[in-house]
Amino acid sequence: MGIAGGTGLASSTAVGTDDDANADEVPEYDGTVVQVLSMGGTIASTPGEGGASPSQSGEALIESVPELNNYADEILVEQVTQLGSFNLDQDDVADLGEAARNVENIADGIVVTHGTDTMEESAYHLDLALDLDIPIIFTGAQRRPDEVSTDGPANLITSFRAATHDEIRNGVYIAFNEELHAARDVTKGHTSKLETFESPNKGPVAAFTRDNVRLYREPKSYSVSLSALRPDKTVSIAASGQGMDDRQIKFAIEQGDDGLVLDGFGLGNTSEILSDAVQDAIDSGLPVVVTSRTHAGTLNAIYGNGGGQTLKDHGAISGGDLPAHKARIKLLLALEATNSVTELRDCFSSW
């Protein structure tokens, strides 16, 4: 298998497999170039005295799975950063996006190796900010390479199959546990199980078997396009909980935040105390997006006394079915384009 660091190309010859006889029936690759952008995460981690940390390079990850050569004739590898995803920030994700843009005319597909904790945020960030003519497939692992039944190699194979599939030619996705999920809809649903990623209400875009790919939804971006990649705004998240006071929202106002996400209850409700603070925030010029801490479903403004209808009357923006952490990413990027509440509301009413 040919592997090159940075932007250089190295050629390799794909190894034949037992499935070659079925190639005409189920075409999955045609001698393509795959760019791997490595970010660290569990898939690259090893244990240490102070706890596990990412130590394996992207090149080492790819070299450890020779079967990847069945799906790409040429493989490029670039180490963008090497961190646990819980330590990534928006600048790191912007660096990743710029690396992806740099290879759009070189590669046929991009695979990003990344930690699972914030993988969905990075994927959604790029889905909003980039509009490339090649697919970007995020993947990683729930178990380190040194652990029994590590899932990294299988997830890498699934990501390569997705990145080189004839019908998956744009958009940003997460490939995990032999499923492909759209970046907008996917979320991590379990701390440790291998089948952690799911798309509530929507389901996966595709499922992979040994020799086939079954498409459930059209492979594409399901996100509105925003021109910003590297946001320079401050958006925090205020939580809702029984008996909580309004200090989080007051702090956001005092610190001059550019936007705020309120993670509400159920259909998008909160207490009267927090609702009054939301009105103060909006009156001060701080746009507020409301989401629900509930795992699935969308918002509906029904209740008064601090509920969804009250928040709507105050001028809060509905986050629809986005979870708070994704609504924050969207608001960060949208605020780079506009400060108009009307335009922000239009942005959030679109996918």
C-alpha cells in the first residue's frame, strides 16, 4: 500500500479480494485517491502513566490496516493535530476544514480519524462551512488499538468504502459500526458501546455488509451552507434544570457574549426565572436559540409561564431538532455572516 504524508502522492496497486467476481454487480471503488486527515482520538491512543492519550500517527493507523488498499489505489495521510477530541476547539476544526479544501482537487474522498466525544460537532461544523465536491467521512474508535476487539480497523474500512463509493460523492458523514450517518443528524448515544452513533428520528444514510451497501436515504449534506469556517464569536450554552437560577444567562450578558443557546426541557420550555433572563438577554441584543435536552424530537411552542410560547414571544429562536451543542456550532458560524435576528431565524428554520 502506498502512503504519503502531507500533500504528496504515492501510488499503490490494489490487492485483489474474493469479492472481485462480484465487482460488476456491486461496484464500490474504481481506483480512487483517498486523503486521510488525522486528528488523534481513541483510535490513535495508547495507555500511559497519566492516562491514555493519542500517540499513534495517522500513517501508523493506515499501515496497520492493509485491507484499506482494496478500496484505494493511492492513499495520502496528513496529521492535522493529535488530541483527544474533548480538547479540540473551533480553530482546530477550522484547520481541518482548510486541510480538506486543499485536497479537493487531488482526492476522490477524505477520511478523518477523530475522537468520538466531539466527532459530531466537528463533522457538523464542516458540513455547514464546506461545500466540497467530494465526501468527507469521519471515523474513530470506542476501544483503543491495544484493547481486546478494538473497533478502529473495521471503522476505517467502512469509512474507506464510503469515501470511494460511486453514489456517495459529497457531504459530511460519520462512518461507524458499519453504518453511515449524516453529520447534521448524528449523535453519540452511548459512552462505551461500539454501536454508539445514531441519528434520532432520521436513521442512518446507509448500512454496510460484507459485500454490499444499502442506502436508506439520499447521500448528501442535510445542512444549510454557511460561508464561515473559522468563527471569531463567543456563544455559550445555558442549561435548564429544576430550581436552577439565572446566573448562567446573566453571566453571558455581562461578559458580552455574541449569542446564547438555552437547552430547555421537553418541547422547548424552561422556568419562568430563566425565561425572564432570556428576555433580558434578547433586550440587550443577545440572540438566544432554544433547544431541548430531550434526546429526540423537535420543538413546539405550546406552553406559557416560561414555556415555549413565552420564549417565542420574547423573541427567542427555535433550534428545531438540533441538540444544544450543534445549535451552538450553527450559531457561531451564522453570526459570522449576520447580526440580524431575522436572518438568524431564517437560518435556523432551514436545515
